[in-house]
Amino acid sequence: MSTPLLKVENSPFNAEQVALLNQLLGTLSAEQAQWLSGYLTAFQRVLQAGAVAPGGAAPAVVVPSVSAVQEDAGSGAGGAVGGGGPVTVLYGSQTGNAARLAQQLAKRAKAVGLSVAVHCMSEFKTSQLKKLANLLVVVSTHGEGEPPDKAKEFYDFLFSKRAPRLESLRYSVLALGDITYKQFCHTGRQIDLRLEELGAKRLRGRMDCDVDYREPADQWMAEVLAELTATKAPAKLALVGAGQAAGHGAAGHVCTGACGSQGQAGLVSLSLPAAPVFDAEEPVYDRSRPFSAEVIENYNLNGRGSDKETRYVKLLLEGSGIRFAPGDSLGIVPENHPSLVDDLISAMGWRPDEPVRVGKHDLELREALLQHYELTQLTRPLMEQLSEFSTDGLADMVARGDAEAMENYAKGRDVLDLVRDFGIRGVAANQFVPRLRKMPGRLYSISSSYAANPDEADLTIAAVRYQAHGRARYGVCSVYCAERVKPGDRVRVYPNENPNFRLPADPDAPMIMVGPGTGAAPFRAFLEEREELGATGKNWLFFGDRRFRTDFLYQTDWLRWRSSGLLTRIDVAFSRDTSQKVYVQHRMAERAREIYDWLQEGAYFYVCGDQKAMAPDVHAQLRAIVQQQGGLSGAAADDYLAELQRQNRYQRDVY
Amino acid sequence: MSRYEPPQPPPEKLSEVEHNKAASRFLRGTLLESLADRVTSGIPERDNQLLKFHGSYLQDDRDLRNERAKQKLEPAWSFMVRVRAPGGVVVADQWLALTDLARRYGGNSLRLTSRQAFELHGIIKWQLQDTIAGINAALLSTIAACGDVNRNVMCTPNPHQSKAHAQVWQWVQRMGEHLTPRTRAYHEIWVERRKVVDTRDEEPIYGPTYLPRKFKIGAAIPPCNDVDVFSQDLGFIAIVEKGELIGFNVVVGGGMGMTHGEPATYPQVGTVLGFHAPEELIDVAEKVVTIQRDYGDRTNRKHARLKYTIDDRGVDWFIEELAARRGRALQPARPFEFTERGDRFGWTDGPDGRSHLTLYVECGRLRDTPERPLLTAFEEIARAHGGEMRLTPSQNVIVAGVAPERRAEIERIASRYALDDGSGGSAVRRESMACVSFPLCPLAMAEAERYFPDLMTRLERMLADAGLASEPIVVRMTGCPNGCVRPYLAEIGLVGKALGRYNLYLGGDRVGTRLNRLFRENADTEEIFASLEPIIRQFAAERKSGEHFGDYVIRAGIVAPVTSGRDFHSPR
């Protein structure tokens, strides 16, 4: 590919600049050109931010990318590369992360002069797909490889026979997920492969992000934007974010930092130094800069004799400036269990007070392990990283690339098991610790209304405990909250928007809420908000759990709201009280006619809670109700529900 | 005809319960709907008021109340279900059915009440209809076991006078039947469990709003006043001559309940009005009930018992009103004498070759614990016996009319389970009673049944130290002033005021004809023992031969005698 010389006519530069640039460009190696491209992208952002230092100091974080990006779609075209054209950003978001990233991407694209349109997948007319020139997809994956609710229709279309050939399309996919799930970034991967199959060309390989998506997402954005602006750049260059070791190929780039959107995903923790920066509109407190909130109350909502423990945690947010809407969640960055940390330190023969490097700071080892690294989950990349310290089985397992064996091993085991089982010791803490996954936060739906109590946030946290491999195991955050956080203590929190789980804008709109177990959490906020605002819409809650007597979370709140008339109806199912298990979907079936009537009146239908069993069962029941009560065919019932989703009247927050 | 126009208070003065009864359509209210509500295991107060007429009411585990409130869980609601047993008589199959229901729904516990009824506790709402249906299937009923109606009728279950007992019991039982509410609501809610359209209800005796307050009837067979005939709204004293029942003395206007701090409320002993023949019993009872129906105070539930109606208007008025309604006067009262109040334990032989075994049950509580599986023990006895079982007014059990060939087996069971036939334990413990109170009773202010065993152990020691180890003193303890075990007729009465604190009353007589008087107010248990100890020692030193503790404290001037309930609150 020949590089056309810059001229005053084909560039924004004056004659002097053209001369200087041509002089320089002629001497560049491919690698230098790539580096420079990245530099200039970052330079331009700094210019826009108006913060460039005199003399044009380089942004601190720009480093050369490791390897080549995708073939230029416009290769072969002569002259000023004509691959331009408008850019379409499509996102599929469940918890709001993908939506937020898509908006940031669009902003940055505009800033570099691209014409860009952003759509939620559910709002995108699939008939337009074949007309697109450049497509950037930001999509998350949930549970066992599920696309977000609002991505389903687009996803199904893409995999249907109706999907058009897309030979003239250039694209790239940013996939969000949680590496602890088997089907990590499955939705993004599938979309990426399918677009290729349909003839589209990659602008850049797919980037798979773990829960700590900030840095890899930034890297991916910089690179695709560089690619898209290649019409203005003389060579194909890329900007790569800092700190990520892994390379990327056509199969995609896996980022193994901490963070996420797969499952009850949460994020990050480290107070890392100024990473590639997002918009200034970001909240003051976020994953990497959590707010230290005082715990006002912390007690078990389950009555005596229950086999469950659900913590009611009330946090004081006064002075944080954190605002939240009903449906939003709050992330908690937990601390590891001290005994696990101590056992690991002793198993490795380390000293608790030896210094280790965390970001820019030296911390005492014990402190670093307590606060900053995840110890309770094993991921495949982590096992690969640590295999080099192993003197036996682990190295073999990794060398064999035996994914199944690694997955099976990882189930229910932690870092302590790994070092014990594979005889890892004698490794310096400074060698070992940086390879650990950063401590992810855990997101919990806020159970209270900001409008009603702006200085407080109530959380509903189910303590997870189980036995595996001869040891008692636990959910790191839930048991941290259940056992070690006392009123008066402080916990690290950050707000997390959930734009796909929102009260109806119309205060008169009826709503049906299905929230068994901790799934009831956001609905307490919904009702508190509606009570506070005097919203007059009818409200109907379906709640379920194991036992009426001990497990009826927030029972007195629901009863109070029922008495006051705010809660128009409430139906409950307790699975362990009867010989035949009864769940919320069974109660829905008993109320089929009324549910359908409410929907016909314009009711919003919300589901929150368990993703694996409950949400599909509730969906199937809803579909059956619509089919039966509306006299519809199966396909028509699906359309009915899809239409509900398009109107944002069927919203889910499942995990 | 009535000499006076019965009062007709304006509606706005009527108590809330009166309005609720009036609107209830003969005790239906919204009970069916409330029972079907899955969101709460309780029921609204308005339905609870009506449920009482059906023999049940709402309770919660008081031990957990605060803890659960904090946990945003409603109180641990459950229901008490009371089973009528007129005169305390059931047959073995019914006993077995109740035992089975107690195991299935009632937390393995069956209680024998101080009114000769059974109580199941801890019934959860979802099983209440099954429980009551099960009781009905055993040909027993819960209707009117509580509520503003005539409750379970009491009758001395005395096995020593078999013939007189049989006659009295039959009359009493028929009277109880006669005064049972007729509403079909009971059948609808508990048996059919659905609304029945177009039912026509009539309450020929009670009318649509029933009585102003609870109404209690008991019949005593002298010389035993086990039913505390003077504590009843309406009492009958059987007059037996040569083993034959010749009629009853009528006693009216007794009652135990009062409210702390409200001197206008007080316990009262009934007044003997006169005598009538046995066949007049039902008519007398009905007319007394209708007088109370018409004249009882429906504006203030704390002033609504028959005792206040009579005290306000005078006994003479009542006698005339009764005579007017009956169309005839009572005969002059016949002489009678009470010499005992407690049960005679152990075996007694009847003239018909059958024998009776009276067994002590502490606080009337039958449940299975690893050390004492009492529920199982009595279940086995009922099975082996196959005949009649009687509850005594002191919460004990009489295995009645045992055939000679079954006696050995029953003896073996009683001995295997170490049941108390009066040969073990102390007299004071066997004479004494405590109510249910914490954790279940909604009215409880202080412990009773749970603290009673310890109280007794300390009192036994104190008596033994004074050389009175076998002295039978009647001690009665309640957790609140409503008086379920009739504490104001005890020689030593303890009435709960707050956790760990009681009013101490002294000076009731041994046979239950005299009220006691307040001796220490709001005392903790240490103060109670500290004040009792010198009196007991003094009693041991100064008592006359055969003198009982309650009489001694009067003679010694420790408290002044109470001659009428209206004198109850005056200082000692």
C-alpha cells in the first residue's frame, strides 16, 4: 500500500506543516507509524480537553500496541482511503455498562470528526443493517451466555435466515462479560463471528472484557476510532491503553483485569493512577474511586429457624453527592476473609507486612490481599498465569490446554486451594500478587428511594455459604457484609446506573413486579418512590421465597403499603411450606386474567432475581398467559412480549 | 315482663365491638376472606373479635415480637383454639382425636383449661380450618368457647358421687346446648369453607349482637366447690339429698376480671338468689342470660359483665326481673356446705364396680418432652381405657368409669410414665394453678405457667422449713388481671403487672367463697418471698387446729377480709 503524499489541497495543513509532515512521514517504519497514530489520537483528546502541556507532553499512558490490527477494509482503494462513511454504534445492555460505553464511544467518534449514530439494539430497525457502512457493537453477556433482554430480538434476527449479506460492512465488537462464567462474553463472540460469516470485515478484532472493562474498552475505542479515521491518517496506527499484557489476534482480545457485567457483576477496586480517562461527566465516585460509606444498620431479615440469611444493610451516603434512581444498584468493594488471607500468606511462606506494589503504591502484603485482589474465584487466565509457578499438575493441565479440566478444577475452589493442590510456594509475593485478578465489586439493587431518603441507601444482601472440597466456602462480599461489617464501620461503595430497569415515566401507569427472594429489593425502592411522589398508578407485587414465617422479606413494608392502598395487590408463594413446591409463576397462573387485563391497561411488567430458573419460568408463564388470555398463537404471544419490551414495558434485572 | 325499660344507648356510645357484631351478619364478618389472605398469617382485629365466638383467637409469640418487628417480619402469629367439653367430659376417641390434632397442628401440646376445656395453641392460619374441621369430625365443637356468649359450662366432675354427678352433668350439658349460638356461620366457615348464599340466621336467645360480654356458667356439687361457683356469672349449687339431685341454688354476679389502675373494675363473688327444681334449670339460665343481654352495658366493655349489671341495679331488682321473666319466683335457697375445692387424686371405686383415677397435670399442660412425654402417656391411657375422660376445674384429668379388667393396664401406663396420682409431689403444688401467659397470651404482662414450677419449688422449701411440708395452700398465679385461673379466690394470689412483677393478694378462703386482698403491689419475686416468709412462719406457730392459711391471715389481722368486690380495692 502506497502512502499518498500530503498536500495543502487534500489536508487541513498549511504548506509549512505539509512540508514538515511529509519529511517525517517518509522516514517512518510501520511500527513507528502505528505508535504515532496512537500518540496523535491521545494528543488530540488532550487538546480537546484543553489541558495539553506546553510542548505537547505525551499522555502518560500511550504505549505501542503489540501486534497488527485488522486488514484495512478499504485496502486496494487508492488515494485518500475511502472507507469512511457514517458510523453506527449498536449496544445491547442489561445493567447499563454497555449503554454507557456506547455513548462514550459515540462522543469520542464525534470528537474526531466522524458522523455517528447510537442505537439500543431493541430500537434499531434491522432492515437498515445492510445499508450500514461501519458498525461498532458494544454488548454484554449474562448468566450462562444470555444476551441482554433488549438485545435478544436483534440477536435472533442476526442469526435468522432473514439476516442480509453484509459484504460492504466494516465492524468491530466490544464484548462485556465476567470471566468467572463459562460462557464468557458469549454474546459478543457470537455476534462477531456471525458478522464475519455474513461477509462483514473487521475493523479491529473483538475485545472481550472482564468485569474491569475500563482499560480494555478504552483501548478498543482508541483503536477502532483510529481505524475509522484512517482517511485522515496517513497510515494504519493504533492506540493501546496501558497496562494490559495480553495481545490480540483475529479471535479477539481478552482482557483479564477485574470488573464486569456478566452475572451480578461488579467492578474494580483499585485506586489506580489516572488511567485512560473517560468523560468528565463520570460520577465522582465510581468503581475505582469508591465512597467510604458508614453502615447505619446491618441485620438479618430472615427470622429464627430460617435456613437463609439475608442482610438488611443501611448505608449513610450523606455528603457523597451520590444520587440514584429506583432500579439502580450500589456496588460494594468487599474485603477478603482475614483467615483466607492469613492462610494464603502462611501457605506461601510470605510475611504479612512485606511490601507489595499495588498500582503506584507500596502496601503491606496482608492489606493488599485483604483489600485489592480477588482470592475466592479461579479463572482460566489466572490459572494460566500462575501455572508457571507450579511444579506439577497445573502446568501440565495448562500446557494441555485442557479447558474442561481447568473449569472443573476451578469450580468451588480458590487461590488457596490452587497453591496447596499444586505445590506452589517459594514464589515472591511481588511476583505472585500482581497476577491476581483485581478485587471486583459486587452490585446490589438499592432497596430504598433517593427521593424519600436521599442520605441513605438500603441494600438487601443474601449471604452465600456452602461446602465444597472439604472447606466452608462463601460469597466474598455477602459474607463480608454478614459477618464482619458492623454498624459504625465503613464500606467502599459506588453507584451503578441501571437504565434498563426504571419506573414507568407515567406515574399513573400500572405496574406488575415479580421479585422473589432478593429480587424484591428494587421493588421496595419502586414503591417507596411512588409513595413519596404520590404516584397513583396501580402496583402489584409477586413475591416468593422458601418459608412464609421466616423468609418473607420486607413483609411489614408490603403489608403497610397494602393497607395504605399503595400496593394494590400482592401475591406470595412459599416453596417449602407445602408438599408441592409453589413458586411465583404458579401464583401468576392463578391470576392470569387479571395480569392480562393489567397489561392491556398499559401495565409495566418487571422481573428481578434469579436468572437461571425463575426468570425463564416467569417468562414462560407470562407468554402462556398472553397466549391463553389473548387468544394468540405462540408466535403472536412472542410478538406481544417483544412489543412490550420495545415499549420498555417488560423490564428485567436478573442475575 | 320487665319492670324497667332496658337501656338503649345511642349508637355513637356503643363500643366498637358492638358495631362490629351488629355488622357481622351473625359472626361472619370477612373471616373467610381473611383466612384466605396469604400475605399475612394474622387476621384483622375486627375478624379476630368475631373469631372468638368461633372458639379461637389470634396470638403471637411474645418472645419474638420485638425481634421480628425489627426484621420487618410480622409478629409470629398463631391461633389458640379452644374446644368445649361441657363439664369437662369427653370420651377416649375424642381424646385421641385431639391428641392427633395437637401433634399435627398444635406443636405437640394440648392444654387443659381451668374451665374444663381443651386448648390447642400455635395453630397457624393455613391450618386453622383443618384443625377446627378435625375437632368437629370428632363430634366436638369450638363454637362459643370464647366470645360474648355463654362459654363452656363447668360442672364438678366428682367421681365420688357418681349418680348425682351423672344427673347434674346431664342437666348442665343440656343447658349448654340450649345456650349455644345458632348461627350457621360456624358451619360455613369451618366445615363447608365457603359462603352459603341465602342463609337465614336467627338467634332466639342472643339476638344479632349476642351478649355485651363473656358469660360463664358453672355448677358445683357440694361439698366440693372445684368450679368456683362464686366466680361464675351464673352458678348453680346442686342440692343432693340421699344421693338424688333435688334442685339447684342459683348464684349470680360473680366474675374475676379487672383492670390494673381502674378501681371501677373489680372481681366479685356471686350472690345466692334462691332455689329451683332441676327441670327449671334451662329456663332459669336462659332468663338470666336475656336479662344480661338487655341490661348489660354495651358502651364500656370493662363494665359489661353481669356482676356490674347487678351491682349497679341491686340484687333485689335482679330477683324481681328474673321472676317477671320466668313468671314465677325462686324458692328460698337451700342450705349447702363447701368443705373442699381441689381434686382428690388417685383411685376411687364407684358403687357400680367401676373405678376412677384422678391424675395431676402441672398447669394442665400435656406435651411430649424427652423427660416427660405426657401427651403420649395420656394418649396411651385413653387408648387402653376406651371410656370417659374428665377434665377437672383444676386442670387435672379423671380417667372415669374404668372397667375392672382395664384397671391394671392403666395402672401400668401411669406408673411407666410416672404420672402423679397424688402420692408424689406436694399438696401446695397440687392445689395451685397458673395461667398460660407468656409467650402466647396476648394479654400477658408477666410470666405465669413458665415461672410457676420454680415458684412452687421455692414455696415448698419455705413451707418445709416452717414444718408445713404437707400444708395444702391454694396458690394461683396469672400473668394479667383478667383472672383466668381465678386468682382472687386463692389463699395466695399473684397477678402479673410487668415482667417479673406481681401484685400479691392474701386472704381468700380455702373453698373459694371469699375474695383475697392486695397485700404487696408491683413486687418482684424476691420481695414476694421476703414478705411471705415471716407470715408463713407466724402461721406455723400460731395457727389453730385445722385452720387454713387464708383464714389465718384474716384472723391475725394481716389483711382485712373482703366481703364484696366493691370493697376489693380498699386498703388492708
